[in-house]
Amino acid sequence: MLILLPPSEGKTAPASGAPVDLSSLSHPALEDHRRRVGDALVRVSGQRNASEVLGVGPSLSPEIERNRTLWDNPAARAATVYSGVLYDAAGMATWDAPTLERARAHVRIVSALWGAVSPADPIPAYRLSMGTSLGRIGPLAALWRRHLPRELDAVADGRLVIDCRSASYVAAFRPAASPWVSVGVQRELAGKRAVVSHMAKHTRGLLTAHLLRDDALPETAQDLADAAAGMIGDALVDVALTPRAKGPDELTLVIAG
């Protein structure tokens, strides 16, 4: 299996450590593209209109300032740098060495800056979203769409792709040669179900941790639904699998209201 995650907007900046070594990250073939995007981010973050280009408000000016020293800032495992709702729910910052090794093989975080990294890859904190158009590079989703398929299709190698990303990150990579399942979340309240956002991230994080703890690797969409059903009675009240003629099948995790 290959689990695809979005990065979190919230990040915890490492207090110490060596700067990022691009050649040591997963998918070293992406190194030149990472360097190009990072250099552009450093330049843009020094401009007067940086907040406008990066789509952030005044309260996030310290994060823009931190971008300016991207290549000098300390790096740490992506599992500890990404610190949003999904990552907290997965307990990623406290994963032990065996779980991190399993994640290195089966999890990729699709990133506007790095293209794709594993939770074990050391990166610095940064502020950049996939919806950004960055200087002469242009829209980042279009850039990565040209380079990620070769890398991520190779990692998937025809095996099941479990997609927990948001739409802007799906735009950067769509599996072409593997069975593909998109994970959605609904809340059930008074017999009615509705899509949720914040709790969707939380529930996808729980599913990620659940799959990495499970000894069996799901090979089909039904295998995934069966594995997710192991969370019923704990985090979920129901699991529904909807096959699609085009695009990914959809696995819906239903939580109680």
C-alpha cells in the first residue's frame, strides 16, 4: 500500500539540528526541483508583497520571515515538523523506529516545497501551499504534476494507493497505474450524514496510524474497507465503500455526531 497525506499548515520549527540535506531525502531525483522551489520561496519571502503571494495574513509574518533563511534553518523528521490535526491524531511525533521504517516504505507526504517526502525525512519548517503560484515557476501543482508521477507510481508499484489528501494536493499527482481509493469522512447526527472538515483530518490521521499498526497490508479497496472496519466502535460508527468508474473509489468513514 501507499498512503498519501497532505502536509499540515501548522508546523513545529526544530530548535536545533543541521540544515536540510536535499540529497538525503526520499526521491533524490527531485533534488533540482526542490532547490528551485526553495530558492524561489526565499526570494519571494523577502519581497514586500510576500504575504499576498503566499496567501497568508499579517499574523503569519514570522513564518514568512523564517522562509527567508530556509536553507540555514534546523531540520528534523517530517513526522515532528508537521504538527496539524491529522498528524496529531496519528501520533506521528511519537512513532517509534519500527513504525517510522514502515512509514518510510508506505507513506508519502505530498508537499508544495519538497514534492513528496516520507515521515522519516528531515526537513525544516516552512510556509508554502500547493495553491501558490511562485514567481517564474508558476503554479506549484502544475510543476509537481510533471515530476511526481514517475516517483510515486514507482513507489506504489501497482499496489493500493490510499489517498488522504485535499483537492489542491490531488492536483499535483493522480495515480495512473495502481488501484486508488480516496478517503472521505462524514458525521452522522440524528440519522443524517454530512461532510465534515476538521474532524475529517483527525479521522484520516487515526486511519493512517491504524493501517501502519496492522500487520496486513491492504491490497484492494475491499481490503482497506475491512481494515478500516476494525475502528468501528472506537473512532467510527460505519464504513462505506463506493466504487467509481472514473477516478478513485471512495471510502467513507462515518463518525458519530
